[in-house]
Amino acid sequence: MTIDDLARPDTPEAPESRSSEPAARPRGWAALRPLVLRLHFFAGVLVAPFLLVAALSGVLYALSVPAEKLVYAHELEVPVPADATPLPLSRQVEAARAANPDGTVTAVWPGAEPGATTRVLMDDPEAPEGTSMGVFVDPYTAEIRGQLPSYGSSGALPLRTWISGLHVDLHLGELGRNYSELAASWLWVVALGGLLLWLGRRRKNRRALFVPERGPKSRRRTLSWHGTVGLWSAAGLVALSATGLTWSRYAGENIGSVQDRIGGATPALSAAVTPGGAAGGGEHAGHGAGHQPAPAAPKGTDIGIDKAVAAARAAGVDSPRISVVLPAEDTGYVVKETDTQFPVELDSVAVNPADGTVLDELRFADYPLLAKLTRIGIDAHMGVFLGLFNQLALAALGLALVLLILWGYRMWWLRRPGRPVARGAWRKVPPTMLLPLLAAVALVAWFVPLLGLSLLLFLAVDAAAGLVARLRNRNPATRP
């Protein structure tokens, strides 16, 4: 078997004409199809193992969000008493401090609904690197329900954190991140290439475009399932690729740079309270109410978390899902809405710990459109945008990708050995199409570096295989 066997066309080509007249040069899709077909199969077979790992771990991650509620039910939920009145947050924080005297409280997540525990986050030397220690407090009795490492703004607990690490870098650190970026870099190429091939395929009835064919097991039936499932899942796979690239290592930096240049960066809240009476001079300092510069609080002066939350509520932070970041040196309280489900509520307010005045306000409605779309896209990729529906949709997309890969390998296996798409398909593309195409490929390869590097590797392997084949043809003694 040779590397060319990866790219045999779906339908047999017509026999070569014996006429002495030169064949007309194909145009449009007829000229482009062999090139798309060769790229689709090269990428589909050689990158498929990376995509398969990303898909399987992605399914596990999507299901880990609801699984977390079952596995850690004792820490996350408590019985609701008849007189369900939560204790002040300050008392709950003190209970957490008593349970973990070596930790330093950095943030508090009050229970978002009746029966939910309050999560008190601490810097703790016992917590794994990159995590905070979450102390779970019964909001009605201040009983400590447990302590677990908590990761990131989503508050992932150990189960979801481990699966997330598997999905992102296979627990191999920075080196392992290249695998997930390579998969995300090629996913949209494979999905769109397959979509073009499926839409451009000749068929007797339009129903076969959307519904898999029935009949005995065969390569034709496998192709029908591969094509129709790919058609229905293409948009979701492209979206997964795009959102995954936004926090990748190399392409993510390029995306962030472009986003900043076109004014789509996510704005930042200023919570600084500087000595001498000057509030932090951030971009949003003093927005919303004509606030005067705020003096730094005298050392030891603090209105407390309950009054800070009340001040933020009065300023419009009214979602039940909030996070309270405690003051550090020369900063105030930051009270943030954390409800990423539709409709999104992500407003935030900074409160002066000296007197409870609002230092700064930041409304999600004021985010640039691109920043809003980026945030929603990332939350959807993580399965927290539309709740359980989002998580089930992600799991379905991941399973669809697994099936597409397996069907692709099955088709390749069923048609081996076979006549591949001839090398040099790019030479048959008219210059009016080829030059813009090459420019677009170069731009995308620069913007998505791992895509560009792996594409160059594919071309080098293909060229080497072609050279070996030509040398064998010239020397009959080396032919098998």
C-alpha cells in the first residue's frame, strides 16, 4: 500500500480518450474537486488519530459537567430547612476559615439557588498547582460539607479538571497542547472539505443528500452515512474548531492580537484604590454614576462582604449567580455575575472597602460585539452556555466526529488497493482560481501555524513518495 491509496476518488474515472486532440482543461468545481479530495483524505487519515482523541475526551468533558453534580452531591447540595434563610456571608466565610486556618480567602461564591452550598475559595499550599481550595459551606447552618480543589472561572472540581487536562494536553503539559491545537487546526478544514465533496457529488435524488441510504453493507452505504452525518454536523464541527483555536497556544495568540487591533478585546473592570485619593485609572473607572475619585481605605478598614454585596446589588448586579473577589492591597471588592446560561448575565462592579461606594461598573451589554461572541463561543465549547442542552449537543457532536472518522477508515479499507487521485491535481486548477487559492492558503497557514507546518509535512511526504515511484518506474529492476 502506498500513501496514494489514501485518496482514491469516490467514483471511477472515465477511460482515457484515445483521440489525439488535447483534452479540455477542467474548470470550476471539476478542476478543484481532485485537489479537495486529495487534501480531505490526506488530512482525514493522517490527522484523524488526533481528532479521535480530541473527540472522545471532548465527549467525556461534556458529560463531566452533569456528572460532577452527582459525584460531588454532598459538597454541592444541602437539605433546605423549613425556614430557609441563609446566614450572612461573613459568618459562612468565618466558618470556612476555621475549617482551613492555613488558607487565605480570595473569593466567595454564594449558593445560586435554594439547597446550593456556598463555595469559599482559598489560596492553600495543599491545593494542586493552578487551583484554589474550595471549602463548601451549608448556607443555613455554616456546617462544612467538604473541601475540594477548584479550577478556573468555571469552578471545575477534580473529576472535570482531570478530564479537561486530558482533552487539552493529554496531561503532558505544554508539549501536549500541540496535539489539541493540531486537531482544532485541521477540524474545520476536514469538515468543510468533506461538505464540499458531498454537496458536489452527483446523485439521482435530493433525498440522498440528507438521509443515509439503506441496503446491504457496502462501501456505498458507508459513504452515505459518512456524508449525511458530516452534512448535519459540519456547522457544529466548524464552530468547535473556531472556539477551540481561540485559547490555543499559537493560533490563539494571533486571534487575540487581531481581536485587540479591531477593537474586539474584552474590556476590564478597574478595582484599584490608590493611595492619595486617586481611583484606578482603568478604561471603565467611574462609569455609570459620575463617581468621584476614591481614597484608599485606612489600613484595617473594611465594610465587610455582606455590605459589599449589598452595594453591588444596588448598582444592578442582580443575578443570583455571583462571585465575590475579596480586596487585596490597594484594591476593592469585585462582585461579578457568573450566569453564562442564556440570557447571559455577566455584569460586574468594584466596591470600595472603605465606605461601600462603587469604584467602577462593567456591563456585558457594553462589551464589543466580537468580545460577546468570543465569550459565548467559549462558554458553548465548555458546555456551560445553554446548560444540559449544550452538554448533550457537545456529546452528540463528539460522537458524530468519532463515527465520521471510523467510517472514513472503513471506506479506505474497503477500497484498497486502488487508483488514487493523480498527483499534480493543483496543476489542473486554472490560474485565476489557483493564485487566489494559494494566497488564501498562505494566509491561513501563517495565522494557524500548526496547520501550515503539518500541511508542509504532508506535501513533503507526498513529494518524496512521488519521487520514489518515478525512480522505480525508470529502473525496472526495482519494480516488485
